[in-house]
Amino acid sequence: MVTTACPNCGNSIFILAGACKRCGSPNRTRVAALAVVGSLMLALIAVGIATIVYLRWDRISEPTDFTWLTTAMEQCDSEAANAPDTLHFLVIPLTSAPAEDNPWKAKSLNDIGNAILLTQRDMLDGLNGGTLRISTERYEFNLRDEKTSALYKWSPSVGVKKFLIPDAPQITQFKIQFKTRQRADDAAWGNVFEHRKGACYWVNAIIEN
């Protein structure tokens, strides 16, 4: 137990006591001691929260088998080859580990407004290495025909999902867009894509908060 000397009688008293038990003199060090204890408690709480966040990310990001994802990408390629006039998209929404946003931005193929496009290799390396995970955040995926300005919108989605525009040979150039609850900017469109008939567009996108 931490004690201090009573300034009146010299009796040893608990540092957080309100007064000396012997003479009743007020303990003038109590306020300062309470402030120190409060600061230590706040520091411990902050460390605890940081540890929980780190462990939660680490637990979620443990490498798993992503064979199902590469299979889905191959299936989308096959379906697109059999229906060349249909626009095929396989959207894989991602989120990055804390403090990893800038390195991923440096690898971006195309900043799609509120998202960052990655190559298949970068995406799989990130998922297997634990610096990326499949996002569970709700998002909207939209497309705009750059020739006619026609908009194609789908219902809000979560997780990996396929999007189709049947019989779309007239769409030669387009832009795509992501919207989330945090960022729903209508002007947030990416760069122009060329419509390559028979191709499935793997949209490996880190959705920014």
C-alpha cells in the first residue's frame, strides 16, 4: 500500500485517504494521487482496446483456403466466353489491415472512386498473407455507359457477387462505381474501361471507408 506522511502529525496514511486517522488533518496529496491513478487506468484501457483490435484483425485474417475464389473466377471466365455480348463482373470486395492502405494504393490498377483495383496476384497474395480479407460491408456496385451515359444499378450487396448486363454489345466503354454507407459520393467514378467481349471482369477492389 502506498502511503504518505501527514503534514500535521507525521502519521503514515494511505495516499488516497481523505484525512489522517490520528489527527483528522486533510490529506493534501489525495487529489494529485487520484489524477495519477486515473491516467494509469486510461492508459491501460487504451492498451486493452488496441490489443483487442489487433487480435481481432489477426484472427479474421488467418490464411484460409481460397480455392473457392479462384474457381469462381475461372467459372466467370468460362461463362463470359460462352456469352460474349453479355458484360460479366465478379466483384470481390476487400478491406485492408490497419496501416496498409498506402502500400495498396501504390499497387492500384485503377482508383474506382471509393475503391482500389488490384491484380489477381496482388489480391490472392494479400488474402493468403493476412493483409487483406473479404469485406463484410454492404456496398452498391454501379456501371455507366460512357457513350450514352446510361446507368446500370444493382441492389446493395455483401461479399463476393457476380453482376451481369445481358445483350450489351452496344456498351463499348464504361466506368464502374462503389458506394458504401461511409462514402456514397455520386461523382466517385473510376477510369474508363474498354468492353472486351467474352471477358469476365474480376473487380478485386479494396473498398475504402
